[in-house]
Amino acid sequence: MAEWTDTNITYLKGVGPKRAELLGKELDIHTFGDLLEYFPFRYVDRSTIHRIADISGEMPYIQLRGRFVTFVTAGEGAKRRLQALFTDGTGSIEVVWFNRVKWIQENYRTGVDYLLFGKPSPYQNRYSIIHPEIDVYKPDQATQGLQGVYSLTERLQSRSVTSRTLRTLVTTLLAQPAAALLRDPLPQHLRDTRRLLPLPQAVRAMHLPADYRELQRAQFRIKYEELFVLQIHILRNIKRTASKAAGFVFATVGEHFNRFYREALPFPLTGAQKRVIREMRHDMGSGRQMNRLLQGDVGSGKTIVAFMTTLIAIDNGFQAAIMAPTEILATQHYETISALAAQVGVNVALLTGSTRKRERDRIHQQLIDGELHTLIGTHALIEDTVQFRNLGLAVIDEQHRFGVAQRAKLWRKNVSPPHVLVMTATPIPRTLAMTVYGDLDVSVIDELPPGRKPVTTVMRYEPDRERMYRFVGQQLRQGRQAYIVYPLIEENEKLDLLALEKGYDDVCATFPHYRVAFVHGRLKPAAKDHQMQLFATGQAHILVATTVIEVGVNVPNASVMVIENAERFGLSQLHQLRGRVGRGADQSFCILMTKYQLSHDTRHRLEVMTQTNDGFVVAEEDMKLRGPGDIEGTQQSGVAFNLRVANLAQDGQIVQLTRDDAEAYLAHDPDLTTPEGRLLAHRVHQLYAHDADWSQIS
Ligand code: ADP
Ligand code: MG
């Protein structure tokens, strides 16, 4: 039976063949249903018109009413822009466009009353608005309250299809009787228990909300449906693939593990460490391949957990591999782990890009012979030339730097894929991990070893530099060490290196009686190691560096982390850097140096750092601010969910709720064969039929 929602959009009043083609091409709107689901991406409160004279401080998006006085083009080539002066009688503001210059000039003129909508930002002592939305002022529309703004392409705008056009079309469509009878894909009992708005009402309110309250209820309902359907899709995929990957059975916890636990443990494990080891023992004994993500904040003690997990593999006659993203980190793991391993007679070797040929050959031979139990290294250890006798477990530290292809290589190292333990200090919320990685199980070390003091974090501006140096000096006099970190990114490499070198000179001049080590990615490995070693052994008191020290380095005597141009770092990165201090028993400090003028968002972002030491909170904030698409690791997971309304980062609670509800639903209708289930299956199919079977990649 053909459904009303499948009706071709050309049958809608106001849409001729030309416009239909345009809507199809530009917005993928082909049917009535497509149009109804094309929701505004933002709502503006058009009940208030601000006065230019009242603009001050940080402003949100606001509405202004006034006229353009002048239009002037400036700049050349890629920097060409159009600048206009806009006034409302109380003052004037600059309006700037970087593209569509010609179109703007042809379509907007001086002397006409316009409504402008945008975010004023301070620029050189005055305010300007970049790329505002512009409507000709009409008295009746100005006071309409909440109004949806639709995302439109340039091409649509140049054919004068605006937000208002879409609003009119949707209004026409919603007036049809069938619009009140939309079929709801959600099971009735969920609609009841979760108090969800009926679908027709929710759809109407998404487009034409009466007020904020109604809009919020509608958004909740639509997000809920979107995430519930997604979870049904994911859970059914997991079920289909779960049985596929058989794993080596590590049936026993044997001699090495037990001896280490009884005789060589350097400190009592925390409760969280014990729990996580138990979880992995269970996985690896189950006959299914383990795919586990271990999340634990910086300094939570993941290394020893990884080591003890490798002992379980060894006790069952298998070899283990531990991979780290950088040479520094691999080396540090090797140093820590080989010391532990030596106590129980386990053979460990290090393989990196700079391992000499002879050593490399020896390692290859011992791997094949089975003489070597554990190989630690960088990417070098998954190269095709590296053959294990019997690889049973791979530990990957900092998973976000390992791509899917690299993991696939690992899988081919034995007749069955080895168990995989992925460790990360950049936690992502559990529900998001499950949603993004599908069948990856998640363990969390949510407890730090005893005696750690939270790092005190402060923000300081350039004029405070003297004071900052004085503080660092005090710490040095107390025998402590300090890191001073500079940003270095490729696009800006030349300038960044200059700043770094200048910083180094400054620090040397400021602290003439102390030794300063200097490390950046441009140094040869040997030189880098030498400098790091100077700092690690306490011969150097200050380490001026780029983010090469971000992961790994463990110098418990360091008590100060100064981060220059902190505004240029992401939150997770700042948290990682901060994790380099606070490793000893004394109070440690993290100082975020920034320029004085920060945007509202940047200030907010940095304030998160001063307010919490909890990596999970930091990660969640990071995601809220940047969106999960930007979070390292989520992109390469290869999953394109195409969520229209919900946001995996911001709607964590709904993600969890729908996860639980979807599990409960599938428990009684696993194959979606009831009448309600079939409706749901139809919806899943509509949205995800084109998805590749991605759930195996993690
Ligand atoms: P991360 O999780 O960041 O990799 P590490 O494994 O490097 O953390 O551990 C950080 C420090 O804490 C190391 O010096 C380690 O020896 C120490 N440590 C780990 N677990 C414990 C524990 N249970 N009790 C005391 N110290 C611990
Ligand atoms: Mg670590």
C-alpha cells in the first residue's frame, strides 16, 4: 500500500517540477515524508529586537532591525570580502561577508528596512557580524516568537528558497488531514511509559513550535525515536556478528600470573584494577574473542593491568604484543614492563622503527621460536615481516591513533584473531563507546592509586608572566621540576617553532642557575632521548617541549606544568598534558597561559580544566563542545550514523535510556516479528539499509 508520506513532493501546492528537482538535489527531499522530516537545525527567538547601542560583552545570536548605509569590497583574491555598515539609529555595526559577495550586492540595498540575525563579535574596538541571516523587515513577522531556521544550500538561496519558503511549504503540508494520522514506529508501551508526544504533534511542533516547552517535548520525542531505532539496529547487528569470532580459550591462570601476584607486585592493586583484570580473565576464558576497551584516567595504573593480562596469555602458552603510538611511550612501557617481567622470568623485547638490524633479526628469530613471550613496540611490530609463533593477545595503548586497517593486520597474525585489549586515557562515555564501537566491551578504572593529590589548575594571561615565572622559581628552589609546553601544529609549524625557540631562550635567561632541557619533534631520536633523559634523571630542572611529551613520560618529581597558548589545545590534550604532573606525593600545579582576549567558548572550555581533574568530565565537556565527530577515534570507526536531530555527545542520557529500552524490547521480540516489531523493522530498514556491516571492525 502506498503511503501518504511517500507521495512525490511535486504534488504539494507551491512545488512545481523545477522546485521539486531543486529540493531533491540540494536537500534530498523527494517525498512528503522527507519534507516533514527535514527539521529546522536551530530556532530563533524573534520576539525581541535588540538595539545596537545595547550590544556589549559576549553576545549570543541576536536580532537587529535597521538599514545598510554602505557596502564596500575589500581585500584581494581569497581574502576578498564585502563590508557593510548597518545602523538602527542607536548605533552602527559592521557586517562582513567572505563569500557570495556578488549575490549579496545584487540582493541587498541601502535604505531598506531589514531584520538581521547573527552573533556580534568584538573586533578591533567595535562589533561586527559575519554572515548574518537577513530578512526584509515586515511588522507582522517580527514578533512571531520562536521560528525554525532550516539549513539551506547556497544554490537554494540563490533561487530564493529561504527558511521562510520551507516554513510555508511545511505549513501547507501539515494542513492536510493525513498529516494528523502519521504512523508511529514506536511501540505503544514505550510511548506511554516515556510520556512521548504523539508523532504528528511532535512533527508539527518541530517545525512550528508554539513555545519552548512544546519544542523541548517535541525534540525529546524525535531524538528518542531516532536513538531508539539506532540502538535496535546496533543491537541486532551485534547479535548477528557476536557468534562469528571464536577466540583462543585461556582456561587457566597459571604460574607466572600467580607468582607475580603473590611475590612481585610492587604495590597493592586498587579495587578497580582488580575488577578490570577479573573482567578480562572472564572474557579470555569464554571461547569468544575478547574485544575490550579499557578506559582509565591518566595515572590510573593501566600499565600494570596490561602486564598482568599478558601473563594470563603466557600462562596459556601464547605470546603477547603491546603496541604504543610513539617511540617514547613504547620505550617507557618496555622499561616498566621488562623490570616487572624479569622478576617472574618472562622474556620481553622492544621493537621500534629505530631498532638496529641485528637486534631486529634476533627478535624475529626468538618470536618464531617462541622464546620471546612479549613484544613491545610501535607500529613496527605489526609489519608483515614480524611473525609470531603463537600470538594470543594484543594490547593497544591509546587506541585512537590506530586505524581500522592496522587492527585488521593484527588479526592476521595467528590462525584465529588474538584477544584485543585497547587502552585509552581519553575516555568516551560508556554509551557512546558502545554505540560507536558496536561490539567493543568497556571496562573502566575509575579509581586512582591512593595518595594522589588533585592538580591545582589556573588560567593566567600574558601580563601575569612575571608572576608565573616567580612561581615556577619557587617550585624549583624546593627541588621540584617543571614542564613548559608549546603548541606545534603542522599548518603553523614555522611560527610555532619560532615561538618555541624564543620561549626556550626566555626560560634560559629567566632561570640562569637551572639547567633547561629542550625537546621537539624535529630532533633526531637520539638527541630527543638524551634531552628527555636529562629531565627524567633530574639533571635538567625544566623541560621546554612540544606535545611530544603528551603521552608516556613519567617524572614524579615534576610539580609544575605550564602550557603556553593553552587556547590552542583541545581539552583532552590539556588533560593529558596535565597528567604529567601530580604523580608524586606533593601538590602539583598546572598553569594555562593564554592571551587576554578569549572568545566566550574558549574561556568556557579552559574553565572546565580549572574546575575538574576528572578525565571523564573533561572528555564529556570536550564532546559537548566539539561534537563527537571531532573526538579522536569516532571518525575512523567508520560509522556514519547520520543522526538528524539527536547528538551522541549531548544526548548521552537519551542514548542510555534508548539503549535500555531497546534491549528490553528485543528481549521479547528479538526478530521484530510482532506487528509493532514489523513497523520498527521497516523504520530501521528505511534508515540503515545502506549501512555496510560495520560492527565487525572494532
Ligand atoms: P596510566 O593509566 O596513565 O598508564 P600508569 O600505569 O603509568 O598509568 O601508572 C601511573 C603510576 O601509578 C605509575 O608510577 C605506577 O607505578 C603507579 N601505580 C599504578 N597502580 C598503582 C597502585 N595500585 N598503587 C600505587 N601506585 C600505582
Ligand atoms: Mg599509560
